[in-house]
Amino acid sequence: MHSITVGSASQDDGNGGTLARNEADAVECGGPAAVDTRDPRSVPSVGDRGAFPRRGNTMFQVGHIRLERPLLLAPMEDVTERPFRRLCRRYGADLVYTEFVNSEGLIRAAARTRAKIAISEDEHPVGIQIYGNRVDSLVEAARVCEAVEPDLIDINFGCPAKKVACKKEGVGAGAGLLREPDLLVEITRAVVRAVSLPVTVKTRLGWDERSIIIEDLARRLEDTGIAALTLHARTRSQGFKGQADWSWIARVKQVVRIPVIGNGDIREPSDAVRMFEETGCEAVMIGRGAMGNPWLFRRTRAVLDGHPDPGPPTLEERVAVYLDLLDTSVAEKGEPRGVFEMRKFLSGYLKEVYGIRMLRNLIMQESTREGVRARIDEFGRWVAGGPAGWEPEPLEPVRER
Ligand SMILES: Cc1cc2nc3c(=O)[nH]c(=O)nc-3n(C[C@H](O)[C@H](O)[C@H](O)COP(=O)(O)O)c2cc1C
């Protein structure tokens, strides 16, 4: 039997931000003691990173960032907002990214777009990701980003969503530029020249399986002066389907000297170990596997350091993290919006909680932070006491994302 103790409402920490909004639309473009998620000092230390055999030079160096076998939080639209980035940092993500930010919106100073590049002191190292299809707008957007002092600027050439990659007239942005590699390279070179921060690129193998251009493209991108290259080892036409083909990450490693960040299908700590081993990449980036599951960083770090996998978090920790994010969501967006926007994360954070369906139904009726807390408290008491004959319902299958 579980008992859930919900502490007193935590206060707004003043750093604002909320977690994600629209996970549903989100196609790419689209152990250790419990951690006090509010205190960066309580994150387990990176420890000895020498547990697994090294293949060549595994140091990841980008600007002043120097890390060995780091774990990166992938940029994800409506997911990697500030509270989630900070949470992942506290659970051991070594470098985090904002969601992709539209360059035109940035230079128009659109309030919602500018809000996306706000970063907090305790997030560093953090990268801001931008996208667009015009050289001058990306250059100007990069300068706007530079002013908020991230540790790097990343350019997105991987978003497969129609609204981004396909334009009726002219060339698309994101993965659309994989059909215009000359322009892609020109944009990158111009951004590298325009800012003094390190510039990195995140892309895919090519537009489709008949046009895989990544090896040649990686060489050309290296020549522009980028500091690292992230490869999501799928084509644009694959979207998120099928299996990422990591052999391309290994091949790209052979043709460039800059650090290569491997990305695609890390769900378990052992996947990250395998990606480092099989591809020789300098860093591993985790996207969907971390959604509702920031603990993946802590677990993976432990395993990489040769320690036992601490396993999934306790129920109390899951609840505490959910409520913490709820607080920041409400602090930034107010009630009821901040409460509503957290609803879609319930299943992610509480997915292994017995009776989650009932708890979710209760919470769906609430529009205030206190209401949600009261429901969780009530549920916890009920589970602890358990009415006679009560049996927990079976675990819900984890939803495929
Ligand atoms: C909800 C969602 C939003 C995403 N948004 C972005 C984005 O803004 N920029 C980007 O480069 N990739 C984005 N991606 C792609 C991820 O960064 C990553 O490349 C992809 O999910 C593969 O990694 P994974 O298998 O670890 O999830 C998004 C993916 C998801 C699921």
C-alpha cells in the first residue's frame, strides 16, 4: 500500500515558467536518496565518469563547456520550458535546450516568442534553439538570443512538421532545409560569424531514405565553424516512426572532428550506454524518454558511472515533482490556465501510480492548485487506508509517444 504525503504548498520561486503545453501536437517540429528538486545542491554528483571503457577521446567540449559523456535534454516544443529544464538539470541533465524558437517572432519581439528564450541562472549550461529559413532573420535572431547569455545557440534543421518544413512557395525551415543544403550551410555560416557564442546544429539524416546527405553535410557544417553537431538518426520522412539508425551517428563520427551528439530512441539507461559504445559519440541527447521522467538522467548517470541503476522514483517523489511543476505553472500562468496546462502531464508523472485513472478523473474536475493538492492528499489517504476489499487497478500501459 502506498501512502502519499503531500507537503505544504511550495511557493513560487520567482523563476516563473511552466511545463509544457501541447504535447499532442509535438512532432519534431512539431537508488540514491530522493532529490530535493528545488535545491540544485542536492542533485547527485556527476561522480566518477570512468566506469565504461572509452573509445578514443570522449570529451565533449563546446565553448567553455567541457564534460565527459554528458547527457543532454533534447529541445522539445511545449515541453522543454524553463521549469522542466531546471528539473532535468537537477536530476542530472548536463546541458539543456529551449524548445525551438521562431526567428521571425524573435526579431519582431513578439512577447510569446521572446518569453521562450528567458533563462534562469540555475539552468546553465543551456542552449537556445532557433529556426527559420532566411539568412538575415536567423542572424538577427541569434543576436537577440546572445543578449540573454545562453551557453550556446543551436539551429534547428530537423523539424519534420509540415507547418515548418513545407512551404507552398519557397523553401521550408527545419528539416525542409535538408532539401536545400546550400542554403542550410549559408545560414549556418552567417550565424556562426554573427555571434561570439558557440553555434551548434541539430539535424536529421536527410529528407528521405533516397536522399541521405548527412555525411557530406556534416563535413560542410564543420567547415562553417560550428562547435558540435546533433544527429537525430532518422530522415524527415520517417518522422518519429521506426527505429533511429545509430550506424549513421558512427559514420558521421568518422568524417568530422567536432563533437557529435547522438539522438534517437534513448528510453532506458542501457540505451545511452549502448549509444556511446556503438557510435563513439561525445554526448547523448534524450527527448521523449525524459518526458514525465526526468529521473532518467539520474538513473543513466549512475549506470554510466558503473553504479547500479537506482530505478524509478518513489511515488512520493513523483507526486512532489508534479506538484512542484504545478506551482511554477500557476505562478507563471495563473489559475485556472496554469492548472489546466499541467493536466496532460498527469499520466506521465504519475504513470506508475495505482488507481491513476481515478486520480486523474478527480484532478480533471479541479481548476485551482489547492484543489489539485487536496485531491491528491485525499487520494493518498484513501490508498493508505484502503476501503475494505479495495484492490488497486492494474498499472496502466505506458502510452506510446
Ligand atoms: C514533443 C516534442 C517536441 C519536439 N520539439 C523539438 C524542437 O523544438 N526542436 C528540435 O530540434 N527537436 C524537437 N523534437 C525532437 C527531439 O528533440 C528529438 O530529436 C526526437 O524526439 C528524437 O529523440 P528521442 O527519441 O530521444 O525522443 C521534439 C520532439 C518531441 C517529441
